[in-house]
Amino acid sequence: MNHFTFDMQRPDEWSRSNAEKTISEHLQVSVSSAFHPYNTSFDDLVPDLLLLSLDQVFFYVHRHRILAASENSFAMLLASPSEFSTNRSLPTVVVPEPSEILNIIIHTIYRMSVLQYHPCFETVSATIDALPRYGLPPKGYVCAGQPLYDLVAACAPLRPIDTYALAAAHDLAEAAAVASAHLLSFPLSTLSDELALRMGAVYLKRLFFLHYGRTDALKRALLQPPSTHRECPGCSLIEQHRLTRAWTLAAAHITWDAGPNLSTHILQATLLPLQKDLSCSKCQLALRDRVARLVVEWALVKRTI
């Protein structure tokens, strides 16, 4: 998270809130670069609330924004209106979160992206888990079109199973679907008990059914061999049946080790060489046509939960 640090001279001239009092003439503070005291780009209003993270980073925000987004007065930290009306100085609230997490929470409330900060997965996960504590339902913010959804989706390529478990734990169907697309090569036998419990029975079943469904769809597609044609000089039905047997053997070889992430390149590399043993041009055309249709069929099989 980006923030800047500066010396604050004579606290009585700046603010006399409890978080800013000091016995020295100079006070060094860290302030969010996005939510600083001179930022009036939000609603054309100056900030009227100061949030202080556990690691002493200040965020200047608008109280009405926080209250409008939160269902529990921001974990009841803003529950007492009198506390904010009787104190002439900028009210300060200490939020029991590190600045990396509080930064994402505030950006989420303001519907702003935090992708530029490149937070690690652990920070993203901790933030999603923290949202309900502050009256911010994850389903309302981790959905398509929202900045926090983009942040979670960005974690999927590098941490797919962890991202899937995180999304599943909060019933974030869209985010879980995005993560599941990166789990086609994940060996389900290595899934830890901890992750299985975190994602829950419903999403665990969906992940297993995704793998099973794709593998079963591939097997069913491979059952259909190339079409035959009428007997002609040099190509009898017996010769055509040899192609059918060769196809069946090749299909069995593919399905023996095939997983839900099987590439179309492997299908072509395994099946197209069968034409080298074919002397009939019609059989060769039938083989190429069947492989082409198989590639299309496999590419159309659903890749997400």
C-alpha cells in the first residue's frame, strides 16, 4: 500500500484528536496516498473522519460513505453520533486492522480498484474474511463489475485452489467459477482437509463434478469413430473396420491417462497419425473430419463450475 510520511508541526494547529496528540514539537505520521486530508475528489467534500490502522497509517475518509456501505456502523466503531458532533477536531477511529487490509476495505467502500498496489493473496484473503466484521457483505462487493472482484480474479492464475476455497467459503459463485477454470490440472487427490473444509461440501462437489464431467464428456466424444463410406475398388468394409479398430485403440490410450485439462493438441497428435496407414482418400478425409469435429466438441465442453 502506498502512503507518505511527513513531519507534523505544532499538533494544536493541525488537529487535537487523541491519535494525533504528542508531547514533542514534531510528530511524524504516515498518511494514505489515496485518502489524504487534501483530497476533495469524493463528493466535492473534505474528509470528516480519520481512520487509523494498527500500524499507524491515517486514512482521511467521509463518514457518510462508511455508514452508507456498512450494515453495522463499521463494526460499531461509528455507532455513537454524539462522539462526532461534540468534538471540534477531526474525529479519529482506530481500526484493528493493518494498513494493507484497511486500505483495501476503504477502496472497496469507495468502489475503487486496488490492483495497482499488487497485494499478496494472503492480504486479499484476510480482507475478504474481514469484510463481514465491518458490515460489508462480500457478495455485494466480490461480483462481476466490482473492483474487489477483479482483485480476487487476479489471484486465480497464481493461487487457483486457494482462491477457489476463499470464494467458496463466502459463496462467491462468480469468483469461484473464475478460479475453477485454472483448476483443471489440479490433482484432486492432493486436496488438503483444511481446504476441503474451507470450501464446504457444495463447492467441493462442484469442483469434483467439473473434473468428472469433463473427463466423461471426452470419453463419450471419443466413442464415435470416423464415418464409413460405400465400398469401392481398393477399400472394402473390412479395410474401413481396421480404421475403426485403430481409432478405438487410440481412444483407449487417450482416455487411460486423460484428465479434464487434456489439450486439443494431444487429441490431434494422437489421432491424425492414423491416416498414414490409410491408402483410401475417402477414409483419410473421414478421419480428418472426425478429428476436427472432436476438437470442436472438446473445446465446447464447459471449463468452469
